[in-house]
Amino acid sequence: MSRNIDAGMLAPLLSNYIQPCFLASIAFKSQTIHCWTGAGTLSYDGNNYLGVGDFGKLGQIFEGTDVYAYGTTISLSGIDPNILTECLTDIQLGAPVTIYFALLNTAGEILGVPYPLFVGTVDKPTVTPGVDEIGITLTLENRLADLQRPNLRRYTSADQRRFYPNDTGFNWVEMLNDLALKWNA
């Protein structure tokens, strides 16, 4: 499969010196959090990514040739037990998550356009309790997981009006069930 890697990233990848990092954007109920695997603040695409350093961990990201929804995990440790409830209530299942691979120059600036490694949604949180600090791991699922879910939409006027109140295109669908049409008569 071909990759659309930005030319600003391609040249440093072919050189002897690269400083890789990962950026993550995670939507929560209250706000979207932008973080990265280094220390300090990193600006990209109008957002300030907060460095989580050793407190953050990214699971393996798989890719295969078969149509399968490979997921991953993202973890944050060092959470104060006093704010655990607030953290858990802010997690939104099904919220969008994007993880990027980026390269930094010697000044700590992003080279080129970061490559999106994973685009998916939050599946479920897992809490790892500790004495002084707590860790939270978010399981992320790929967008391909939606292919395995049943479509709950129906071809009825009532279902269509839930999303488009003024649409009358399905008004006659229910009547077609009882209508006997004769072909070649």
C-alpha cells in the first residue's frame, strides 16, 4: 500500500539523524486533549500539544492486508486519586482519536506534516489502581469496527423523519407491503 508521506518528513527519514515523536488528539466530553510523547508544549495545526513524557504510553499499532479492525491502547499514569471520578466521567465512549507520527528537528520543531498512524474511537477505559497514583488505559478501536455493527435504520417514514423531519419521500413505503402489482397482465 502506498503512503502519502510529506516531502518535509521524507528527507529527514532518509538522513542519519531523526527525532521521532507521537502526537495524540483525544476528544472528551468537556474538551479535546492534545498531547505528545515529549516534554513541554509543542504547537501543531493551531493546537498546543502538552507533553506527557514518561507518564504516557502508546500500545502497538498493527496493520494488515486483510480487512480487520486492528485497535490499540493509549495510557496515562501518575493520575491523582482525588480526581479519578472526574477523569472517568469525562471519558466519552465513541469519541474520535487520532494518533500521528512526527519528526522533530534539533530545535524541537515539527518537520513537514505529521503522518496519521491511527484514526479511531474510544472503546473502553481500564483503571489500574495504585497507592499514590492511578493509571488509566483507553482501548481504541479502528473505524473498520463499524462494519461489524448492524445498521439499525429502517426504510420507513418514521425512521426517515427522525433525521429529516420535512422529508416525505418514504410516506408510501409502508403501503407498498400490501399492494399487489401484476406484471405482464
